[in-house]
Amino acid sequence: MRNCFLDWIFIFAIVDIIGRNQKNDLFLQLSIFSVPTPAAYHKRLDEGTFMAAAQFVMALNFATEFELLSLSAVNVQAGAKKGGLVFVRNGKLKMHPEIYDHLSLISISSICASSVYSHGLNKISTEIIHLPYSDGLLDVKGAEEDYMSFKRLCSPICRFFLLHPRKVQWSAILAAFRFFLMDGIWEVVGFVARAIHQADADVCSCAQLLGEMQKQDWYPDFAAVLQNFHQSRYPLSKHSLTAELPEMA
């Protein structure tokens, strides 16, 4: 049986780090690949399912750092149990800036996915050049608590690199959007969303989801995209975090 007091527990969409002594209540050129949509599938999936799927797909970039446990649709209704991705990290391991960056990307991925769901990939890819000053694409209505959690996760990175919080936050937001705009990634999010939607249980096993993904012909190309994204983001540096951002007042 897992000793939960030796692990960091992460629950998204509400992002909380449960400490060891707390009770646990539970322009990059990439190869193009396609994920076919089943011919029998017609019903539009709800926003919360895509938000959870996006968290999982983003977290696969960092699967060597975290143990991904379970996944359920995010409930966007106020006051309801949130759902989302649950994963752990050994509490004995050091929490360094790149780990916080991983967590911030997983956290903001659900909000970015909600924006893609609402506006569509084409609009996001066209309007992304106007970020961060034109932030109408980032819809945090109903996810204010999640957004505050994301900003808290960015704080250790700000302190380490001595950067304004908005620079670190927008670096993560832009990185998350660009990840979902990479060839084939949003189709993979759709694949995971359908798997959540069609599952017999409300909560899905991440291991089983990954196992199903690995059976697909497109998985090797997807894995290559993950590797390219990781290499384009890390190692973190003050320059890499601010290179794409305009000067802020």
C-alpha cells in the first residue's frame, strides 16, 4: 500500500499540493500525424471532458517525473466536485523550478483547452500573435480558482529567475497554446476525451488510457512530438521564459 505521506498529491482542475504532513482527502517543424475520428461518432463532447483530456495529454510530457493515476471529466459548474487529473510525485524529491513549470503547464492546460474548445483551433492559431495584451481568448470564467492556483505555481519560478509574475505566467500560457496547436495534438486530446466519455466508470485509469493510446498507429509520431516539445521548453532559463514576450509596463 502506498505511503501517501511520502508523496506529493496533485489534483487538477483545482490545483493543490498536499504536503507530507497533511491529511490526504482525496517555429518548430514537426512530423504530421493524424488521429482518425470513429465514423459512428457524432455527438459533440462537453467542455469539461476536453479540459480533463488536455491535462492528461500535457502531463504525458512529464511522465518521467509524475505517476499519473486517474482522470475524470472536469465539472465546470460552480460548487461542484471538480474532477480532472490526479497524479503523484515522490515527496522526497526536490521541487525545483522546472517541476513547478511542469505543474503550471498541466494546470493552465485545462483553461487553454477550454478556449480552444470555445473558439476553435483556427481562431486560436490566428489570434495567438496578439497575446498577452489581447487576452480575450483566455476564458477563465468559472475557472477563477483554477487560474489562481496556476499563478501560485508560477511564483517559485518568478522568484528563482527574478522575473515579473506576468512574464512567467504568459510564458506558460503561450507554451500551452502552442503545444495544442502542434500537428496532431488536439486530435489526441479528442481521442482521450472520447475514451473518457465512453468509459463505463466516471473515473478512468491513466495507465489503461495510455495503454490504449500505445496501441494506435499514430502513437510513435505523437511520442516524437512530446519529445520535441520538451526539448523546445527545457532547460528553463530567464531568456527562454521571456524571449517571445514584449516588454511589460
